[in-house]
Amino acid sequence: MTTTPSIAAFDATPLAGKTILITGGAQGIGRGIAQAVLGAGGNVFIGDLDAEAGKACIAEWNVGKRAAFGVLDVSREASVRRWIAAARKRFGPLHGLVNNAGIAHAHTGPLGELSLDLWNRYLATNLTGTFLCSKHMLDDLKQHKGAVVNIASTRALQSEADSEAYAATKGGLLAFTHALAISAGPHVRVNAILPGWIATDAWRKPTERHAPALSRRDHAQHPAGRVGTPEDIGALAVFLLSAQSSFITGQHFVVDGGMTVKMQYV
Ligand SMILES: NC(=O)c1ccc[n+]([C@@H]2O[C@H](COP(=O)([O-])OP(=O)(O)OC[C@H]3O[C@@H](n4cnc5c(N)ncnc54)[C@H](O)[C@@H]3O)[C@@H](O)[C@H]2O)c1
């Protein structure tokens, strides 16, 4: 005899009691994800190169022991180790990692003029940083059936001219995501989010914060009718970090207001 399928109540705080580490979590999309995690009942440990921005988050959130900040450079292994050790000391068990830190500027100029040094800087932050943080948190995540969310970009799938370094790092993140999902399963799930145009000006540290200067045309070109916000990415990140998505791993999800499915012939 089978039991009758029941109607489960929607869990509005699916991350209650969980601790999530977020790289580049002091500004922009990372801050949006951190606030969504806090809203979903979780604890956050944000890491960022910018200490002024990190400290401002903790002061502005005013959530007591549920949030903390540690200085982090994701491209340096010693810094990654120190940051994760600080999270363990502060929170105990670690349940999630969001690899968000990145050099977000996509345009690096014509390939013939792109220096090896600049290419390597993009790789070090946007791709190697995700490798290092994932590597050093994997055992913690395995112990607690954790999840990783990698923040890539729709530029992993489509391009404007002169963006090879950025696009290559974001494409690399998609491959890293499915590879790690296979290696780390069934204990750890790994997924990626591909944001489109996300306006982050209002999510910067207080000294640099301003309203985004977006035109009617900027919004209207999106099939969803508007440019994206960090909250749009935070909502999906919470879902992918929570048990509500426990049958989803190795996948990537586009959050771009429909821009990548819009056919364009001039
Ligand atoms: N904003 C967008 O439209 C957009 C679109 C697609 C993808 N993304 C991706 O989302 C992520 C966040 O982008 P954003 O627009 O919020 O950028 P942002 O510049 O507003 O914020 C990035 C944060 O990461 C920090 N950071 C940079 N290098 C770091 C390092 N080496 N170690 C630790 N922290 C570091 C910065 O100090 C900053 O606080 C990036 O990976 C970016 O490529 C952004």
C-alpha cells in the first residue's frame, strides 16, 4: 500500500541554521545574495578585498551574530585558507559556498593588444578563485551535505567584441561546475547562475552608492521589461543552496530577463 502524497507547506526560511560563505559578498550581486541568505534565515560569512565595504555591510545589516566579514583575496591560496579557517572558528559547520567574486568588467580591448598579465589577472580572480575556495571548503561541505553556487555570466554563452578574457573565465566556470558536481556528489551539489545585465550601483559601499542611471530603452529591450537587480540573483541562489533543490546538480541557470533567447536580426 502506498501513502497519499501530502501537500508540503512552503518553507520561507529554507536556510535556517545554515552558514553560507559568499566571496565578493560586500558589494553588488554578492551583497544581494548575502541579504537573500539572511532573509532565508541563514548565517553569512562574506569575504571581500574591500574591507571598508565589508564592514559597512555588517554595520548596515545589524543582524548580530548571523553575519560576519573577513578580508579575502580569492586569487591567493593563503588568503582563501585563512578566510575559511576564520569562518569555521566563527560559525562551526559550513553548509554553502557562493563563488561570486570576480572582475566584472567584460571589455579588455582587442585581442592583439591584450597582455598576458591582464589575461592572467582575469583567470586568477574569476576562475582560479572558484577552484581555490571550492577545494578548501569541500571537506566541510561533504560533512554537512552542502552546496556550491558559482556565479558565471551570460557571456559564457554569447559575446560582444573584445571580451575574450572575461568570456573564457565564465565559460570555464560552467565546465568546472559540472565536473565538480560529478566528483563531489552525492554529498555536495554544485550549480551555476548566469546573470545577464544586473544594475549594482545601489549595492555598492556607502561612499560609492548611487541610483543606477538606466534609460527607458535599457529596460524595454529586456523581454521581462527591466534590467536585473542583485535580488533577482539572490532569490535563485537561496533556492540552489537549500534542500528545496536537492535533485538539481551540475546545472546552469540563466537569469537575464530573457535577453539570451531574444532573436536579433538588424
Ligand atoms: N553586474 C552584472 O551585470 C554581472 C553580470 C554577469 C555576471 N556578473 C558576475 O557577478 C559577480 C559579481 O559582479 P558585480 O557586478 O556584483 O561586481 P562588483 O564589482 O559590484 O562586486 C564584486 C565584489 O567582489 C570583490 N572582489 C573583486 N576581486 C576580488 C578578489 N580577488 N577577492 C575577493 N573579493 C574580490 C570586489 O571588491 C567587490 O566587492 C562577478 O563574478 C561578475 O563577473 C555580473
